[in-house]
Amino acid sequence: MGLFAFPQAAAATPVNGTYNGSCGAGYSEVDSLDISGYGRTFLTWNKSNGYNCVVTQKYGANDGPVELYYMTAWIQRTADGFEEEDKNLYHHYAGPVYANGRATCINWGGYVDDAPTGAYQYRSHCG
């Protein structure tokens, strides 16, 4: 019987809260919000297509046993009220959610389960 080596999957959520790239190619980080030390929500921008993207990541989600956490990522265009939200039980992150943000303002935010009451964080951005 031989020994087999299996490659380790890349960590989806580094402990330090670095953006995980899940919005896709061409998106760069614009802003982020700490969620009471339990996670971080990231706002990204794609200059070529004019879209913003939001992802909420749990801190340390790859440490120890894999558990499910209730997480939310949302984005809303203020000009017309268009909104996209992703909320469910996830291992590592919620989202990505997208909205065309060229020449308009957006509201965005996220939530991570186990964070203290009031940990649903949000912010506005105009671009």
C-alpha cells in the first residue's frame, strides 16, 4: 500500500482578514469593515465593468473543525434602490454580491454570527 500526498486547499479566510479574491478577476479592494473581531466585510471595485462587489469573511474559519456560521453580505445602489444580498449558513464567507456602482452611491455591509449584538456593520461609498 503506497502513501499518497494530497495538496492542501488554499485558505479561504486568512486569520488576519485579507480579502480572499472571491469577487473575481479585475476587482480590487476599496474599503473594509471589521465585524466586532469575528470577521470582515470587503467592498471591491472593477474599473473595467463599473461594478462593486461585497464579500463577508469569517476570521479563522479554517482553524479547527469546519463549522457553519450565519453570515451576510449585501450591497444597495442608492439611486434606484437596487439591492442584492447573500445570507445563509457558510463555512468561510458570504457573497459575492454585485451592483453597478459607476457614478453613483452605494450602501454595503455584512454580518457574522457569534458577533455581539449590533455587529451588523454597514457603510456608504460614492464613486
